[in-house]
Amino acid sequence: MKLRLHNYWRSSASHRVRIALGLKNLEWEYVVVDILKGGSAGGGGQHDLGYRTMNPMAQVPTLEITEDDGRVHTLTQSLPIIEYLDERFVDPRLLPVNLEARAHARAVAEMVNSGIQPLQNLSTTNKVGAIGGDVKTWVQGFITRGLAAIEEAVAGNSRFCVGDAPTIADCCLVPQVHSARRFGVDLAGFPRIVAIAAACEALPAFAAAQPDRQPDAIAAR
């Protein structure tokens, strides 16, 4: 089996899947999709016909799976990709066995995925800028509101978001913390989130997935 992740270094959704692949100790190929200027028409590589055949939403990431018998599958949307990886490669689990803990991990992941990330992604901020809005102020407000809710949701003494091992929730939280820092959000009011992020970032899978360590980030320096 061969895994190819079509992604972009600064995409938080791509970042999530890179973390999951690392936690699962899987070998995979990094395929660059430059969402800023990589397309044949200059609008970003995600809009090229070949890529949109795999991903009709023209978003990153896309996971391309080539089976040993030659069959090829393509998966889109970061959370379904992570759940697929967790179901196919069971150890270590990214979704807890306990029913309530599993639902909680999914809920925290969705607080990022649905409650924050769509409001800070490139297509949204481009529209805000186009109508004369202050992009930084726009993004900071939504990130701060979302992190405040997550801070309450992960209250407790566990090392990670849900328990003492990383889950899908941590795969989503760490990229969001990275985005918060990039947009200048003050994290002083979120001590649990900061502590969880630090515990995650000390692990090899999280460290290797960091945006500035990706080949397209390095090439852009």
C-alpha cells in the first residue's frame, strides 16, 4: 500500500492529517498543492482540473491510497481521513474506546473544524479583505471565542484533550493553536490549551508535522 497526501504546509486541515499519519507511524509521500499561486491559471493548485477530479471542493488535503493490487482510493476532508486511518490502522487509537470519551474527542475536534477554522481559512479572509474588512481583527475574534469554549471543554487534569494519550481532538487543537499564534491571538487566558499544546508538541509526530518543517515551507524561504 502507498499513501500520498496532497496538502499545503500552512493549511491547518493538512496539518491535522500529517499529525495523524505520524501518530500512526505510517510512511507516506508529501505532494505539494500550492493553494496561493500553484494553479495553471494562477489561482492556486487546488483549482486545477486534475486536482478537482480528486477533490471536487478544491480544498486540501486529499489522501490518495494505492492498494497493493493497484486499486486507488481518494479521501477528502480532514476529519473523515483521520477516522479512516484510525479504523484501518487501529494502534494507537485516535478515537477513544469509551463511548462518552469518543464523543467528547469528536466534539472538541468539531469545535475547531466547524466553529473556528472555516472563519479563518483563505477563501473567507479573501472575501473579508475584498469588502474592506480588517482581516486580522476578524480572525482574532473568532479564534478567541472558539478557544474560550475549548478551554472549558478540556478542563481537568488529563495530559491531552481527552485522557492521557493524543486523540483526534489534539490533532485539531494543535494546528489551531499554531494559527492563533500566527494571527497574534493572546493565549494567556487559555492555560489548559497552552499546556496541552506543549505536551503534544513534545511528541515526534507533532513536531514533524509542524508547518515550517514541510518541504514547501522550506522551499519558500
